[in-house]
Amino acid sequence: MNRTDELIKEIQEVKKSYPKTKAALLPVLYLAQREFGWLRPEALEFVSEALDIPKATVKGVATFYAMYKHKLMGRHLIQLCTNVSCMIFGAERLVDFLKNKYGLEVGGTTADGRFSLVIMECIGACGTAPAMLVNDDFYENLTEKYIEEILEKYK
């Protein structure tokens, strides 16, 4: 069984969890992103065909949500919150730190392909700001030193 067959099998399983096929779109987009690395046009077309949903609908949903990647990203995705609480507690300073220490621009990827950085509007950690996700791992009460320690774990 090749990877595409495995993905189709996973999609079929996801579809069973929903009363209507269209309702499975979000988790299926996530599966496609995992498989293709990002939601490039071929991935969106694959999802459209697998769910029998118009391509425009698939693209519209995929571009609405920040959790989906629309370009090739680094091996590890840093999602730094810069909403009000995080901003008050130094998130903008942390963005500058990531730029200066790692050469990491917002929306960009490090030269070695190790990290990509996106700014999140809110990750729901206002009481322990500033906060970020690295891939699916949550970190709070961030400082420059703590970020260095965290990122050292992600090779």
C-alpha cells in the first residue's frame, strides 16, 4: 500500500465520523497538509476529489483558518502569540529576538530550514503570556533565554 492509498483510507475513516461529507473537510485538510507538507494546489485538488467538494470551497476553507500552511515551512513551526496580553508582556521583543538570534522573519524560514515563524492572533494563554506553540507543543511565560532553551530541543 502506498502513501496515497493510506491517505485515502484515513480519509474514508474520517468521513465515517460525520453525518455529511462536507463536515469532514477540516480534519481532511489537516491530513492532506501532513501528507503533502503544506496545502499546495495538488493537495487542495486531492481533498476536493476525495470529498467531492468544489475546489473553490476547499480553497476558501483552507485559506480562512490560520492552522493550515500555504507555503513550504521549516521542519518546526513556531507560532508566537502577539495579541494584547502577550504584547504587553513582551511578545514584540521576542519577535525581534527571533529575528536577531535566528535570522527568522515573520512568515519566513531560517536559512537551514529548521524553523518557520508565524504570528498568531491568540492562543488562549493570556494569563501566562507571552506564549507560543512549536509544532503542537505549548510554551508559556516566555523570555529570550527560555526560547533559546526550548528551540535547542528542536533539531
